[in-house]
Amino acid sequence: MLAAYTAFPISSFDFGTSKKLRIVLVGTGIRGTSFWGKRLVEEYSDIIEFVGLSDPNAGRLEYAKTYIGADCPTFINFDEMLDRSKPDLVIVTSPDATHHQYIIKGLAFGCDVLTEKPLTTDEVKVQAIIDAEGQSGKNLIVGFNYRWSPYATKIKELLMANTIGEITSVDFNWYLNTYHGASYFRRWHGQMAMSGSLWVHKATHHFDLLNWWLDADPKEVFAYGALEFYGANGPYRGTNCRSCEHKGNCDFYFDITKNNRLMDLYVKNESYDHYYRDNCLFRNEIDIYDKMSAQIKYANDVTVNYSLTTYSPFEGWRIAFNGTEGRIEASLDIPYNQMINVDQAEMHAKEMEQNALEEAKSEAIIVHKLWQDHETVLVPTERGGHGGGDQRLQDKIFVTPDIKDPYDRSAGIRDGIMSVLIGIAARKSINSDAPVNIGDLSEFKPMPVRLKIH
């Protein structure tokens, strides 16, 4: 149990001069084939090799092999892939509700496991993962990339330096635009059983940042949420955008035929599993929330007010830290803050492709101490690839695992669990109309100082 409380040492992978790290990947969607697939082959083939790819969709699996550029067998059956490929590391990029299955099997087989966020979708699966890792003696990484962006890191640096004294409260607002936000309701994420809602799938990113910035565990959550914009609330309804009779009138019409990548990966393989990437985002089976707000109390007595908007005119976020000696304000991509006009559709497309939208530039963080004028701290930032975090995360895992990170950005099982438990607690709070204690959801109990990877 103590081993599970302290996250894995990221240097534990068996890198060496005599052999490459043997990797298998399960789940060949966009994130799996691009960031954890094609990019690994292009950037790290001297130290890693794919020895298997798995997906229940046979057509998508064959496309993935070609797109990734991996010279390895493919498997419909995950267990067969483990038996035949004998991997060192399993990468999990399947739909959220299935993560636990592959994590647990990979650990039991004797592999280290790297999973995309979120770790899983409910507290029962959380505990099953805790049990599996404790019994296996192997390690689990959660791919939290936002920690690694220069902008997020600068915020962490300022907080670590006690720039505004002891933090007492935080206001955090995240805005998804009508391209990015809508895309979740178009895909499998729109169903609670698959994604655990955006409280888990999307907000786990944000909650992990909070846990890391505040260097503490969440203790209690009270939340509100509703579905008032997408789903059955929409004015039109169809099977999918391609066949919809309302495409000429619907502001959310999405022409997937203009995207060759989505056509090759999804549309050409619909016959295998009947998954439609251009699903109607007003279909009746959507049951996740599209407006969300929560109050989170941390074990160190910091309180956080958080909200997630899924149909904003722009994509971006704002955060403010209130401390005993001042206030830090930070924000990214708020268009009128810098009097810029960003094409929101292009912004979403480039971010999803992990490509740079533009050259690096500087973004501001405002530090305002009591009784003093405010100071503007300029931070060199990058666009695309989650603010430059994607590349830095992979470099840490595969290139510089033994170099000590002063900001403790590496994330293990406890980080993954504490981030998803906030979202799980928020769902439970909405259903019960009462606060939910994080410590009641698993054997991991909240601590006023976050346990770190050493």
C-alpha cells in the first residue's frame, strides 16, 4: 500500500544499450495513432520499438499501422497481443471507460503501463487499479501533458517561490469553443457510460493542474451541472451530419468529408463497429453535462471555485490565485485581452493535430502584491501540442528519465486518481445535492502536501 501511495520512479523503465523498449498500444483513435503512435516512431525509434497494436475495429487497426509507420503485428484481441508480443510497456489510448481493463491486464502480465488521461471513470475502477498496481510491483504513468507547458510551469515556479504568500483560494474558469466543445458531444464522449462526463474526461486535465499547482490533495467537492444546450435541447436532429436533412440550417454542421485523416481513420471503417465520428450532437442519447461548476476544498484548506463552459465563442482559460501577500492572475487565448482575432476552427484543428498554430510568443502572468503596483511576468509560450507540453512530456519519459525535475511534473497513479476523483465526486454531488468527501471514494486519503515522484 505504501508503494502505491508513493508514485513510481519514472526512471524505472528498462532502457539500455543492448535493446530497445518494447511497446504495445491499445486504442487506435486520433490520440493513439498520432501522439502515442506516429510521433514516437518519428522521434524515438532509436530507443523504442512497437511490437504490437490492438483495437477491436479491424479496419481502423490496419490504417493505424500504416499511419504510425510501425512494422509490427496487429491484434483484435488484447490478451493475445500481450502473450505474443511480450512488451515492456503498454500504452492505453482506448475509450475512457475501458482504460481500467487494459491497465489491470498489463500490470498483471508484468508490464509497466502508460495511460492517457483520464485514468478511469468511476471509483470502483479506481480501487481496482490501486489493487492491481499494488499486487504487480510494476509502474503506472498518466499522460498529464499540461503540466509540461512553459506557461503552466511558470505559474508553478511562482507559487513554489511563495510569491504571494500562502494560497487561500483560487478561481478557475475553462472555456471550450463551439468547435472543440461541440466535438465532445459529437463523439462517444457524449455518453456518461463511455467517458464519465466531461467532469472526468476533460476536467481531469484541469484538476490535475490544480493539485500540482497547490501541491495538495482535494478533500471535498460540491458541484452543480446540467445538460441545457446540446443533446435533446437542440433545434435539429439527425443520424449524422453527412446524412442530415438540416445541414443547410444547422450552425453546428460538420463536413467530415473535408478531413482526409478523419475519413481514413473513421468513416472508411464504420462498417466494423458502426461508430460515427460526425454523430449528431443533438441526439437523444447524450447524457453528460454541458454546464458545470464546482467548489473544491483541499486538505490544506485552500478553496477553489471551478467552472467549465462547453459552448463558448472562444477557447481559453483564466485562473486567479489569492494569497496572504497578493494575487496571481493568468489566462491563455482570451482573444480580446490582446486585441487579436483567432480563427477558432483553425485553432481547434491545429491543437488536435498537435501541430504549431504559430511561432512561439510571450504570454503574461500578472503578479499583484499587497500595497504594491502589479508586475507583468512575460513567459515564452508555444501553440499546439497542449502549449508545448506534449513534446516535453515524451522527452522526459523516453529521453531524460533520470534527470531530476525541480517542478515534479511526472505523474503516477496517485496523481491520476486524485484528478479523476474530483470529477467523480462532482457527479456524485450533483446526483445527491450534497458535498462528497474524496476520502470516501478509495483507499487513497487526501493529504495536505501532495506525495511526489522521486
